[in-house]
Amino acid sequence: MKQEDLVKEIASIRNLMEKSSKFISISGISSVLIGTYALLGAAYAYYEVYGFDSQMGYRDHYVNEPLIIMKLLTTAILVLIASIFTGVFMAIKKAKANRQNIWNTTSRALLFAMAVPLCTGGLFAIIAIFKENYAVVSSILLIFYGLALTAGSHYTFSEIKGLGILEIVLGLLALLFPGNGIIFLALGFGVLHIIYGVIVHKKYE
């Protein structure tokens, strides 16, 4: 066997091993769409909290009107539902195109690795909202989401680890600059998701 043929054979074996040990059905396009949903939701939330006349400055108070809080929670839930539906739908579509089974040992391991920090962060954020500690909600969401991404990065594209670290950094910055939570959420769940989706789409799809 020639050296070139041997290199091709090794590359082929490596590719097969990568597919069997990594969940590669995550769609870059779905990440772009999810980021877009987040930006739209953040824009609506910003309008509800600040109004049209805001100069995006520091807020020295937090809204505690039940109606506005309910609107923000409803918006967050709608964005979450749309994001989950889009992510799952696009992943199934990509898996079928690649003739792969979306529900396997790797995808289950990925789901469990991410579920623990996601559920913990979600409950933490709910408790903070009930306690009216609104200043830390954005930090909680970003930090625990980043931890979930880094935990799951072992089972999918390596770029997710970098995304997770950036989410954690944004969460910590949100603690340093209170009153700008919506902006940090827009950057983390919106802008970073779109950039990540473009990178994954160009590199793998």
C-alpha cells in the first residue's frame, strides 16, 4: 500500500471514529436562528423595561411591576420553546441527511452532561426571580449555560467549548456591570450563537 493510500485510509478510519464518538448532528443554521430569536426577544424585553427613549445607560432601579415581569417571563419561555423546537428539528433533519441515528449513546451522554448545569441554573434563576433579585438573573443564565456547553463539548464539536467559556465570561461581566442584564443576554444568547452557527456551518456543513 502506497503512503498516500495509507494516509487516506487512516483519515477515513479517523472520520468514522469521530462520527461514532461525537454528536455531529447539531446544525449551524439552527444556531443562527436561535441567536436571531434571542435578539428579537431581547429587543422586546429592552423596550418593555426601558422604552424607546433610553440611552442604554446604567439602570439604578429594577422593574418589579407584576405585568412587566410576566411579559418578560412569557417572552423568555416563547424564545426557549422556539429555540428547542428549531434545534431538535434541524438536528433530526441533519441526522437523516447523514443517515445517522439522532438518539444514541453519544447523544444521551451529551444530554445528561448538559442537563445538570442547565436544570440547576434554571431553578437558581427562578428562585432569584421569586426573591426579586433581578440583578443576578442574567448572570445566572449565562454562567450556567456556559457551564452546560463546556460540559457537553466533549461529546460534540470542539467549538462549543469556546462558546461556553465566552458565555461564562459574559455572565461574570454582567455581575460587574449590573443594570445591563438584557444587553449581556443579547450578546450571549444572540450574537455569540449567530457567530458560532456561522463558524460551524462553514467548517462542517
